[in-house]
Amino acid sequence: MQNAMINPFRPSAGANPPYLIGRNDTLDEFEDSLVSGPGSPNRLLRITGSRGAGKTVLLNALGKRARAHHWEVIDETAAPGFINNLILTVQASQPRTIKSVEFPSLGIDGIGNAALGKVEFNETTLPLTLRTALTEYLDHISKRHHDRGLFITIDETQGASTSDLRALATAVQHLIREDRNIAVAFAGLPGMTSSLLHDNVITFLRRATPIELTDIPLDLVSDAFENVIEKNGRSITPDALQIATEATRGYPFMVQLVGYNIWRKADDNTIDADAAKAGVEAARIRLGGTVHEPAIEDLSDIDRTYLLAMAQDIGPSKTGDIAQRIGKDAQYAGRYRERLIQAGIIYASSYGYVDYTIPYLRQWLREHAATLLMTATER
Ligand SMILES: Nc1ncnc2c1ncn2[C@@H]1O[C@H](COP(=O)(O)OP(=O)(O)OP(=O)(O)O)[C@@H](O)[C@H]1O
Ligand SMILES: [Mg+2]
């Protein structure tokens, strides 16, 4: 059956899409910075966006560009202690120091923890250990080719500990000052540059070139749908294309979900309006389970109450109204507003107004309001 054709869409966290929409400028500027030498602002990137906005796949694409220029790429996720991993990875990448990893207790700067088979670096010596490891690695990389370098990607930066970020900031700043070929891209939720972090770290992160992943323009989404569908042996009618495109609201995860489901619902090689409508509905339901639910699960009861209060409006909510609905003063409500902004769930749509970042969240909250309130009172 034709339906068994391989579905080209990739509605899954971190899965590279068949076509990366709207990121060409960012990728080109990054690539230019690799060629134009140390000191280029695009060698230091700070990528922020809500869940499903495309941070991880953008890091993947940046890494691909770097590799195309024969740069080495190291991808890290910022769980607590990730700098430790970074040091080990860097050391393991150099032929000369492999031994120190195989036999942790012999680690040069590490305090070997043979029982756990892990090397734990001392927090106070962390910055210097990292700097030394990176310097040696960069020496190794550029020995024969001066234009080669190292690109480090840090995902989920909001989960990093301050000491880890501080170590990285210190090391990278020194390497940049020494005109080394190093590039770093940090990705995370909007709150990753929150003022709660230590000042030095904040300054470093703020100085990085900001890339805010907001909605993708719908004309680009439309072109991408058409392109991907036709390249993979099917076609889409103009009205189906319009239904599918609009349903994405320009939200990257939804682009993949809609694409995947309209493809699945097609009876033959043409995706028509019926298939588009059925696919969009299936996509919306999947979005609830894969994005809305996990996003809400991470929140406190008051955060949820705030979001539910917003769902009473049909568009952006007035912050004053929300405070009133949850029965709190403006200052108290303001703190929760801020937390939700940092978590990438809402944004200030205009002065004194907030709206949801993730599409269809309003509808989902309304549909689940009863259950959400029940679990809140159960605790
Ligand atoms: N520019 C894009 N064009 C098309 N699809 C995209 C784009 N960016 C991301 N996607 C798709 O959106 C989904 C989410 O992407 P990704 O996992 O990178 O998001 P994220 O911001 O890292 O989310 P999270 O915060 O949950 O880790 C994936 O299915 C991916 O293929
Ligand atoms: Mg991600």
C-alpha cells in the first residue's frame, strides 16, 4: 500500500527535521565566524526558546557546519557536574592522555574515584583543569591546520550549576583572549540567563550573541511542507497546504507533528483537505501528550493556577486581571508571572499583558482544568 511509504517528518525531541526551516541566516553567520577568525561575535551563541522551539536541532545543525570546516565538535548537556564530563571527553580525545581516563586514579588533575570508576575534579581547580585540558586539545587540533578549532555545544543550560558555568566562562574567555579557535553555543529555556546566576557567568552569557527562537513565519512553513512532501513522492492540494500550515502556528514541534500526521492520514499520494483536517486534529492531541502535559507537570500548583486563570481569556491576558482571579496582590502574581516567563511557557505580549508561548496550550488547559485543579488540592 502507498501508505507504507516512509514518513519524512520527525516529531520527536532532538530529531533532525527533514528540512530545517528559517535557520539559514543563523547557520551562515556562524559558518562565517569560523572562517573569519577568533573574536567573531558569532563564535559565542546564546540560543533561547520554549520547549519544542528547536534548540537542540539547531545545535545539531551548527555542529554539522563546524564539522564541514573540519572543526571538532563536542556536545554536552548541562546536568550538574557536566564540566567534569567535558574535561574527560576533551582528555579522551587526545591520544596522549587517553591513559588518564582508562585509569582514573592516574588522572593528572583529577582525584581518582576508583570505586565508582569515575573521575571527580575538585571544584576550586575546575576552571584551571578545564582550561589546561582545552588548551592541550586545541594545540593538538591546530598542530597541522591552523584554521581548525573546537566547537562546544551546551544544551539545557538552564540546568547547569553556577560553578560549572563559571568554570566554562573563565576557560573560554581566556582561550578567546589567546586567539584560540574556539566556539561555544549555549541553548536553554529563556530563564537560563536569569539574574539568579552568579554575576560573572551572567556577563559572559549576556555577551554571547543572542538567538531567540520564536515562531517561524508561515510562508516558510508552507514552502517547507510542499518541498518535503513533493521530494518524498507525494503532493498536497492548495487548501490542504493552507490548513496544515496555519495549524502549526509557526511552532517547530507542531510543524513536524502536523507534517507527520497529514502524511499518515492521506489515502493515496495526494494529501487533500480531509487528510489535512484529520492530521491536524491528531497532531493537536499528540501535542498535548508530548508538550503540554510535560511542561505543566514541571510546574508548582500556583504556577498552574496562574496558567489556568489565563485560560479564561480568549487572547492575551491582562496581568492585573490574573492577579485578581487568583486572589493575590500584584507583586505576588508578578513573581509567578516572572517564573513562567523564565520557564518559557508565557511571554509578555505587550505592556501589562501575557500570552502563552506554546500553541494550543489554552485549549489544552481548558480541557484539563478539572483534573489539574483536582491534583492541586490533593496535595
Ligand atoms: N527549524 C525547524 N524546522 C522544522 N522543524 C523543526 C525546526 N526546529 C525544530 N524542529 C522540530 O521540532 C521538534 C523539537 O525540536 P527540538 O527537540 O530541537 O526542540 P527543543 O527546543 O530542543 O525542545 P526542548 O526544550 O524540549 O529540548 C523536533 O521534532 C524537530 O525536528
Ligand atoms: Mg532540546
